[in-house]
Amino acid sequence: MTRRTGRRPGDADTRGDILVVARRRFARDGYDATSLRGIAREAEVDPALVHHYFAGKAQLFEAALALPFDAPSVVAHVLDGPVDGVGERLARTFLQVWDGPGSEHLEALLRSAAANEHAARMLREFMTDAVLREIAGSLDADEPELRAGLCAAQLVGVALLRRVLHFDALVTPDAEELIGWLAPTLQRYLTATGPTDGSP
Amino acid sequence: MTRRTGRRPGDADTRGDILVVARRRFARDGYDATSLRGIAREAEVDPALVHHYFAGKAQLFEAALALPFDAPSVVAHVLDGPVDGVGERLARTFLQVWDGPGSEHLEALLRSAAANEHAARMLREFMTDAVLREIAGSLDADEPELRAGLCAAQLVGVALLRRVLHFDALVTPDAEELIGWLAPTLQRYLTATGPTDGSP
């Protein structure tokens, strides 16, 4: 391997080099155990340069896997508004991402995770750390991890049946119809006082 | 291939031969397009013998894939009782099967379906025809396919996160805790008058 320490920061493929290393490290070590510093070292670039190109670990992960969304923005958007609308905002954001451009990369990640334990861990840790815990933890309810897990189960199930397994019943409806059904479920998971509290 | 038309019905491996052919046909042609008659022809046994060993197509499918449940019994059990308990009976039955012996075959099927379009079609058609449409269609509600699809999305999502992706938040709780959360969701999907009708 050629040493590149003499290369100017900002070389055309520095960003690409970082992404190649990041993709390999996330896949091998999972999301939690991968650090921006370790990626910088392996890519032989200054850590500051990683931060120059990517705002944080979540953004680097999304870029490395070509995921069509930005976790901090998604979280901020879902939490921005009245608490009794959080289920609907989560359902709508999720379906917009999955019905939008670039979602084939999400499909690929979901397929990989189902087939491969390394990919499963990577997806699990990213979703838990960067998205779900943030949303559930910001709401004032007990058992935030379980609530986040239930939302994830509902939403990942919809994505799997709609986009990977192609269940007609979930392919045919438009996003608004699905949001109508899913929003009260997610709302209950995130904000109900307990499992049998049916009110939003 | 040796002709076996002279073999006695009831030969020790006749049932096994039928299962081998069935597994191949279901995987290649899907659940809907596979007939017991076609399987009998390819296995070179009398169709009556297939019926002797297997009560119907669903049972042959389950045996061929070593699935740890019997679809008609599951459907009958879920429908047997007050309508306002159907969500809980569905959640409990599903989790019992997935937490019970032989569920590694369900895991294998779910992994295959995520990775492979043939397996996806097979799983989709079996679940839709043999389980979900039966349950949703027996209840007096509009859009039975969509309702069944929403239940499937919720339950398959739980199975995926609990058994394949190993999300801690869904691995840690015992079945009863999950049933408490899932039952009202499934109940609403199956029996609510519309998406925003929150009452069971």
C-alpha cells in the first residue's frame, strides 16, 4: 500500500478514501466500535479532515452506505411539534424516506442484515444509537428502549413487506393510507402510559 | 432417474420423496402455483397417497419446510373466542410459535425470503393464503387484505428484530410483556372501523 501522508488535504479522492475505509470498518466492527479517529488513521488522513467532510459518525455511516437520509435531521423533524403528533411525523418521515430516491440502498442494507450477522449488528447499532433511542429518550416515558424497539419492529416490518417481500396488501396503498393506520400505533408505543392505554 | 411406478404405496421413503419434491416445487414456483397433483406426478406417486400423508397444501408446505406450526389450527385458534380478544390471541400464538421448538426453520425461511425473490414469493403467498386472509376475512371488516398486511408487518417486524437482527429491546422482554403491547395494535388493525378509530 502506498503511503499517502504527503498528499495535500483536499485531494480529489480523499473523501472517497474515507468512505471506502468507513464502509469496511462499519461492516467489520459494527457501528458502536467504529470511531472517526480509527477511520482517519486507516485512511491515513488527518482526523480533522474526516470532520471537514462529515458532520459526525451518523453522517459518515449514511454516506458510506449511501443511505438516503440524515439521522439527526430525521430525529429533529420527528420531535419538532406537538407530542400528540409524534407518531404521525415518525410514520410520514419513514415512508417518505422508503418511497423516495436512493431507497434501494436501504433495501440492500435490510437484505444484508437479514442474511449476515455483521450487517445485522451494524444496522441494529446505528438504528438504536442514531435514531430510535434519540426519539424515545426525548419523550417523557418509561422504557424508552422497548418503545423504540416496538416502533422499529412496526416500521421495519412495513419496509420489509412493502419493499423487499412485495406483499400486495402493503404495496398497493399509498403512503397517506398507511400513515393513517400506522400513526396511532407509533403514537401509542411512544407515549401511552402502558400497553393497554389506548389513548394517544 | 429410476421409474418407481412399481413401488408399493407406503414404502418407507414415499413420504420423504413427496417432501423433497414439494420443497423444490414450492421454492421454484411459489405457493399458489404449486399443486398437490403436480407434486404427486413429479414424485411418481398416486395423488391419493399425498392426501394420505398430508391433510392439505398448507400442511405439506409446513412439513416440507419443517415449519413448527399448522396453519389451519393456528387460524382456528385465533378465531376461536370473543372478537375483542382476537388481537391478543394472534399476538400470543405468533410469539409462542416463534419462541417455541423448531423456530430456527422460521428464521431460515425469513432470512431466505429477505435474500431471494423466489423464497419471498413462497413466504408471501403462503402467509397471505393460508393464514392472514383467513383471519382477516373471517372478521366483519372492510379491506381485509390491508388489515392482514398491517398485522403481518407488525408481527414479522417483531420476529425479525427479536430473532434475526437481535435488537436487545425486543430480545429482553418476555412474551407476555410484548403481547401486552402488540395485542391492542393487532386488535385495532383487524377490527377498528377506520385508521383513526382507537377503540378495540
